[in-house]
Amino acid sequence: MRKLKLYMETSVWNFYYADDAPEKKAITIDFFNVIKKNIYQIYISNIVLDEIQKASEEKEKLLITIINDYKPEILPINTNVLTLAEKYIIEMALPKRAVDDSKHAAIATYYEMDALISWNLKHLANLKRKQKINAINLKEGFTKALDIITPMEVSDE
């Protein structure tokens, strides 16, 4: 059986160290323990790395360390991804200020991930946003629905 492909956007990595949100931190650590079992293929993009660079120097080092420990594959960003991301903004699936989030969704769609994993409940792991994103994807010829879920919804069962 093939491993499911998970695209992990920046919030997932951030919550591994979120002392100010202990419940989400605990769930995130459990999620990473599932990832250690090697039953999923994990992916990120340079958008994740760019967003991490905006963190404090200390947090950036922690995040880079965990990314290096888990070794996700880095998916390239191309013009097709950028065009799809722009459509999410133009067609109001995501607000104008959510440019990076639109790119995360476009990357996960373009590379046919089984799920985009996110703690971003406002812009990504949100039923209405997910429906709008998938409607645009279908209109653009992407027939595989993108599942956008939190780490809480990923298990080893």
C-alpha cells in the first residue's frame, strides 16, 4: 500500500514549540510521533522555509533543526502553482493578505497531496475555505479533492 502524501505548512512546525498553546503543542508532538513511524511521506516548500526565516533567531534555529530531523521533501514552486495560488485570491477563496496560504494550497493541489496539514483554522483548515479552494481546483482541471486537516486528524490507525 502506498504511503499517503502530506504537505505540512508552517503552522504545523511552529506548534511543535508553542508553549503558549499547550493543547495544540501536545497534539502536534503526537502527530510528529506518528510521522516517525514512516507511514506517511511528508513534504514542504520553500514558502515554509521563507516563513520560518521571519521568526526570531532562536525559534528559526529550533524549526530548522526539526525540519532537518524529519527531512521532508521540498516541492518546487513553478508558474502553474503561482497561477493557481493567484486564482484563490482573485476568486476570493482566500483573502488578499493570505498570499502564502494560497501558495501552500496551490502546491498541495498541484502535486496531488493526500492532505494539506495546517493549524491555520482561519484560512486553510476551514470547511468554507476548503470548499472554495476545491471548487476552483475542479474548475481548473484538478480532479483530486484537496483535504485540508489539522494534525489532530492524522493517526497511525
